[in-house]
Amino acid sequence: MTGLIPERQPVPMKSLIYLLEDDADVAAVTRRALETQGFEVERFARRLDLERALDTRQPDLCLVDLELPDGDGLSLVGQALRAARIPVIIVTGRGDLTDRLIGLEVGADDYIVKPFEPRELVARARAVLRRAAEARPALETSARRLARFEGWIADLEACTLTEPEGKVVQLSASETVLLRAFIEAAGRVLSRAQLLDLTGEDDLEAFDRAMDVRVSRLRKKLRDNTRSPTMIRTVYGAGYVFTPRVTWNHAETR
């Protein structure tokens, strides 16, 4: 890992980041990069220790290594962290494209390969936190808008989808932001560049197929046939289009 830590920039709110990394040297570099920028960091060397900490205090973001002394980080991302709706960045030495795609498939919001540039890690952490904040705004009013389409109900503030049969499906922060972009532009083709911009990733270099994977994850949540999708249709050479007619109404909050 090389490169200078950028000059300190103001952070609107001191975000808590849990760092799951068993390598002390990597953890020290990561922690210094984040704390220099105003983040609060708690480091864990074992998966079990992080899971115990979740019972008492939930972080705003988790950085998770995949190869741990007491298990694989992928199952942690796909189970406990996803269920708790905690944004996740996988930080690992596994740089194979298959590993990256699997990481996104199980619910990670981003994927960084070691050795990494500390400035990039800080930038990606900020981007994921920003998307999470946009996906879960504070409920300051007594009512919120719900999007309805083809029997589905999307509650973007609660990060949930309700199936036509009534089952509630949880969305990750990145899935929620992507769905918001689609339903607010229903019927219009959105290019990959526009989606990167609308989901807050225009300032980062997304690796190949990252957006395709996120679209695929969202299609699965919507039970949209990935081989012949009808809700989120691929317009070859142009991008994607969300085809259902969307109506909005309000739900009273308690």
C-alpha cells in the first residue's frame, strides 16, 4: 500500500466504521487512513468479536476481509450484516473477477483489492456512506411515499420491497438507491454512466460489470427473469429501462 494520506477534510457527522481485519499491519494502515479523515474506527481480528459487538452497537459501515482465522467473511456479509442493513465494503486480497462478482452478489456495496491506495479506500467509504444516507433518510414527517408497480410496493425510506403476495423483501443501501433511480425515471432509458451518476459513483472508477451485477441483484429481488427480463429491460448499446407504470401514494408512519 503506497501513497500519501490526503489532507484532512471535514466530515459532516462522525461515522463509526467496524474494521474486520486479522493482519495487524493492514489494519494499522486502514485505521490511520480513516481516522485521519475524521472517522471513528473499531478494529476486530475475528469474525466472532465483530458479531458480538453488533449486539451492543451498530456501525455506519463495515470493512470486511474475506479470509479470517475463524471463518469466511462472505457468509458474514450475506447473513448478519445484510440482515442488519449495514453497508459493507469487502477489502481483500482476492482479486479474481469471480470473487468480486460473488462479493457483490451476496450484498456488499463495494469491493476493494489489496494492496490498495488509502485515498481510494477513504473515497469509497465516503461514497458508500453517502448512498446509505440517501437510501435511509430520517423520517421527519408523519407520512412517506410508497411506489407501486405491477403489484409490488417499494418503500425506499425503509429499504423494503413488498411482493404482490405480501412478503417483505429487504434491500441493501445500494439496491435501494438503484431502484430509486429506476422508478423515478420509469419509461426512460438510463445509460450506465447515468446510473453511476445517479447512484453516487461518478467520482470512482467502478470495475467492469459492477453495475451489471447490481442490476442483476435487483432483478432477482423483483423476480424479473434474468434471461428475459421485462421489468428492468436491457437496451443493448444504450443502457437499461424500467418498464412498469409507477404510481405513488403515502403510508402513515407510527
